[in-house]
Amino acid sequence: MAATVVPPESVTWRVHIDRSMWVGGVRGLMLQALHPVAMWGVWQNSTFQEDPFGRLQRTADFVGMATFGSPAEIEELAARVRGIHRSLRILNHDTGRKERLDQPELLRWVHCAEVSSYLDVARRSGLPLTGAMADRYLDEQRHTATFVGLHAEDVPGTVRELDEYLNDMRGQLRVTEEAAATVRFLLWPPLPENLRFLSPGKPGYFPFGALCYYSLPAWARQMYGVLPDVPQPAVTAALRSFRTALSTVPERLHDFAFAKPTRDMLERARRRLAAEGYDTRHGLYGLRDPRRWPTRTPANA
């Protein structure tokens, strides 16, 4: 399936440009880790143990490129990701056998854990989305699922379908040693090279990691049992405060959380959208406002 540019008019844009995505991304990794085979795939084929924050950054880079990149950039990214997945194998500790990493059921779990985390955290953090908009987001994300090797019909396209899928999957999930270590790493990760300048403030990361943990579904928190439970209204209030605070960070400064190739891609996206008639004076984040869209309908909308 050919890659298409995600327009600012889409629900995907509203969710993925939102600053709550940082919480959603970490929550997604914590949720994904509960699938034993998926977790072993990450553990055995990456440097997650040494660089868990880098894994989050690379996920953010992928989502950023898939959302804001040009069709050519997205096609190149998708081909590269599918090629990597095809080449990797997982040692299944339950069976003692090597398995392919690109099994549809594993890719489906990773996709669903990710998009459910983005959507749930964004809504709890105060992003105004109706039920119809939430369904539209998941339907739009079916196309993104094709980038990693799935078919669009392989993944849920509505909130109800996603909830049913997650409920059905709970019997296959458990806390492995690697999953427990993952949560510990994500609560207190080493910083990647481009974020080392934040090291003096690293003690402040733990409240952020804890917020990600507490935003997990109750059943997932009960499985992990890492932190004592707290009232969920307090978690929702903290999510809203986090989103409000991070929304004040200028876009150019916020972009430094991404690797340089992604920062360059975002700059190309600004120039491309400006050429299409969008008002990008307030950056990509400012395009949440329909008043900054062109009066004509973009060809790729």
C-alpha cells in the first residue's frame, strides 16, 4: 500500500502532535512488555538494556516520520522497518525454539499497545476528542500498521474493537524477568547522548516515569505491582498538568528530544506545508488550529 501524507486535518495529526505523546510512548512500551515473546524480541535484538530511553526516542522518531514525513520518506522508512523485522529471530524461552520476529500476532500486539496508549493518554490529558474522533484515529492508524508488515484489516479500527482485542489478549500476558526490568529501566533510564545535557535534572524523571506507569490500565498495574496504587483522579490531574506544562515549550526546543534526522524531517515538513498554503508561522503544533489551514482543500486530505 502506498504511503500517504497525514494532513493536519486528520485526527492522527491532533494526537501525534500533542505533547502528551511522551507519556503515551513510555506507557506503550510498558504495556508491550507484558507479551512474553514480544518482550524477548526486543530484549534479544536491541540495546534496550543499555539504552531504554533511546528505544523510546527511536519509537518517537518512527511515529514522527510516519506522521509528518513525505511519501518518499515514509516509503523508505517502512521498507527499512519491514526488512529489519524479516531478518530478526526470537528465542522463545517457553518452547526453546527460534521464531520469526515479524509474526503478525506480535506486530499486532505492538501496534495495538502503542496506539491504545497514545489515544488513552491523550484523552485523559485533556485533548478534546469525541468518541467518533477516537474511532477515526484508530481507523487512520490501520494504514500505519501496513508500514510494519501488517494488513489494514489485521488491526482494530474502532475503540470497541480495540478494547475487545486487549481484553482477549490478557490471558497471554505475564510479567517476565525482562518485563520487570523494562519497567525499572523506564522509571530510571540512562539518557541518550543527545539528551545528556538534561542529566542534572534526571532526578525529576522518576515522577514522569511513575506518571507513565500509573496511566496503565488497572489490570496491567496489578500484574506489575511495582509501585503502590494511587487514586486515578490524581493521575488524570497530573496528566493534564504535564500536558499543559509541556505545551508551553517552544516547538524548536521541543524538537531537540528527537534525533537530528527527525529534526531535519520536521523542518522539511514545515516547508512543504507552507508551500501547500498552510500557515506554519506557529510551527507544526500550531496547525491544530483550523484557522491556519488553507481555504482550499489540500490534494492529500
